[in-house]
Amino acid sequence: MRTDMRLLLAVLLTLSIQPVSGQNRQNFYNVDAELKVSGAIEEIIMESRYAGSSPFLIVILKDKQTEQKYFIEIGPAWFFEYDAHKGEILTVVGSLRRPMGELPLLIARKVTFRGETLVMRDKYGFPSWRGGRGRGRGWRRGRRG
């Protein structure tokens, strides 16, 4: 009987974890799907992307070479210290994901803006803001060289 209870508990635990682990799978960072785009900001959106999180800074960017538009998830608004404006130029390295409506989604890892490179995620795709405001690893920037 103990074996049956253990088996039942294991099955229930597996079933309860399954939906949670696949919930936002499409928004996980994939280093093998990195892409670099550069162009002008066409639209700026503040959007709640994840349950219980601060609003995210999202931009619609038009690549200057291909004229392809991208829906770019930058990160939490509080983490991005600059006021961006329509028409400003961004260069983004990020993970290409599923389309957001008609536009491809790019999850930003590095953003070059006004001559500074802002590291939004590490080389494995883990957010620089993890741990929340003041508790995370902080944000790192570097001059473009």
C-alpha cells in the first residue's frame, strides 16, 4: 500500500508541475536563436508581460536594412533608466521568438542606445534584473568601442 501511495503522489506532483513549467515556454531566452537588429523606434509600449511583475518596456523597431518590424521586449521599465522616444535609433541583440500578432518577437539581451550598451540579460539569457529592484545583480553598461 505504501508503494501505491508513493506512486500516486509522484503522479499528482508531476501533473501539478507540468502546466506551470510550460506556461511561458515561448518567452524563454534561446541563445541559439540570437539576432541583431538596428533601426528606429516606431512605437513605445508599457505592458504587463508576466503575472505579478512591473510593466515591461516594449518597442516596435523597424530594422534599417531589411525594413522588417520587430516587437522587442526590453525589460522592466524601472530597469531601463532612459526615456526613449519615437524615431531614436536602437541596436538590439536578442532571442527571436514566436510572433506577437503579425510581428516577430525579439527578447533583448543587449541594447545599444545613445552610445551605451546596456546588458539586459547575461550570455545565457538570464535577466540582469532578477531579484528585483536593488536586490539583483544590477545593470551593467559599457561604452561602445
